[in-house]
Amino acid sequence: MNNKDNLFDISFPLIAAAGPYSGNIKGIKRLYEIGFDYITTKTITDKADYISGSIAIKNGMTFNKDGFSNINFSDWIISLKHFHLLDRVIVSIFSKDVEEAINIACEMEAIGVKYIELCCSCPTFGEEPLCFNEVLLYEYCKALSSKIKIPIIVKLLLSTEEKKNRRMVEIVKKSGCHAVSVTDCLPIIEFDDEGKFEKKGMTGDFMKFLVLKFLEDTKEINFPKIAIGGVSSSRDCINYFKLGAIGVGQCACLYTKGVSDVIDTIKRTKQILEEEEL
Ligand SMILES: Cc1cc2nc3c(=O)[nH]c(=O)nc-3n(C[C@H](O)[C@H](O)[C@H](O)COP(=O)(O)O)c2cc1C
């Protein structure tokens, strides 16, 4: 399965990354109509207290304090079970408790879900993303991959350190999971108008240069990588593919650029992919 040709049934898919739009079935349908090949759900957890919900756009940057899905896991099961686009859905999951994560993944597999994304990247609540703890990352991924058969994509937060980027990908590969996706929002601190600061996630144009570096850092590792972060044009998508990504994900552009711009980006990217025969 560690082969770019059999992870997805579409070459070079364009993927809607987990975000507010993919927080329910209606949003997922809309993202499919917009032209995405696959849609990643907002991260589904076993706990409802992860909800918080805010997104702000300033100076071309997106600040995320959106939390995980506010629809609980059993309601997701009900709505996904007979969903006609289930083949196009990547279900993003997270739990601090690996047994709970296994339970969510097993139930998703049982209803016919085709892909799981394990969210090991989330910095939104001011905690260290799980992916930076190498021992935990291995144990978590290994436990999950030994229990479910469908492909598991492990979402990582990139590091500025080349060695760390390589280590994370090697660990996921060794664990038996099937791909990595990178990246989430970067952990930052922002002051509000009253002078108080808050921990948040941030994305924007700058992200693409870091994602490109991640792809370059890890290019010798033969393992499927999905590149997410900072995409705002077809050229950005193509550059990710050229540096070895097997798929490209987008999220904030739906807010920063707007839906019609995203539709154009998808169409244009598909055109270039045909013309350039990557
Ligand atoms: C408002 C907002 C909510 C998000 N929610 C999730 C989430 O539930 N799960 C997840 O893995 N990533 C989540 N993300 C991260 C995105 O999936 C994506 O990885 C990140 O925003 C970088 O891509 P972009 O620059 O195209 O937005 C969220 C991002 C934003 C801006």
C-alpha cells in the first residue's frame, strides 16, 4: 500500500482539507460541487468539549481557534452511513486516548469509510501537537494501523528542522500507516484589542514556502505525502506536485479568496496537470 498509485483512485487529487466547510454533510456536498476530488471532514473526536469555534482573517493570514467538530461521533456515523459520496470522504479523527481513536476508526471502517486521517498536528488549544513526540507518534500510529485495514493518512505539523521532518515521516512509514499529510495551522500567539494574548493557529501565504521545504527535506523518503497549507493558486498546487506531493489540500482559501476563485484554481490545476503530464 506504500505506493502513490494505489492510495487514491485519482492521480494528483485536489483535496478539501479539514475545516469549517467540511463540518457537516451539507458542507461536504458543497465542497464536492466546487470540484474537490476528496473532502476531509472536520476532525471528529470522542469529546464534545473540544468545541470553541472562531476564525479570523487579517492581512492575508487566517487565525484559527476553531476546535474540532461540534457534531459528535455517533451523529457523524448516522449521517455518513448512507452518504452517496462516502467514497470521496476522508474522515479526520482525533482522541488523546488511543483506544478511543481505534474505536472511532473501527466504527468508521465498519460503515464503509475508505480513508482515515489521524490528526496528529493540531496546535489550536495551545498543546504540543502529538506528532512532535516521536515515541507517542509511533505507538499511536502503530496501534491504529494494526487494528484497521483502510488507508490511514497521518496529519503532521511541519518542523523547521530537516531532521525532524524526516524522522516524523520515517516513523509514520514504519508504523504501517499509509501516507502523511502536512500541514495544519502553525501555533502562534496573538494579542487582542484589550491587550490580552491568546494561543491560536495561523495559516496564510507564507505557509507554502515551509510546506515546500518539508517536501524537499523528505524527498528521499519514498512514502506518499499530501501537501496542505498556503495554497492560493494553481501554480501553488503544481509546485507541490513537482516536489513530490501525491495530493494537495486546501482550506483557508475558501475564506481568503472565495468560492469562485477556488473553483477556478481547481479547474486550472487540472488543465495544467493534463498539459504538463507530471
Ligand atoms: C478555521 C479552520 C479550522 C480548521 N479545522 C481543522 C480540523 O478540524 N482538523 C484539522 O486537521 N485541520 C483543521 N484545520 C487546518 C486545515 O485543514 C489546514 O491544514 C490548514 O489550514 C492549512 O491549510 P490552508 O493554508 O489551505 O488553510 C483548520 C483550519 C482552519 C483555518
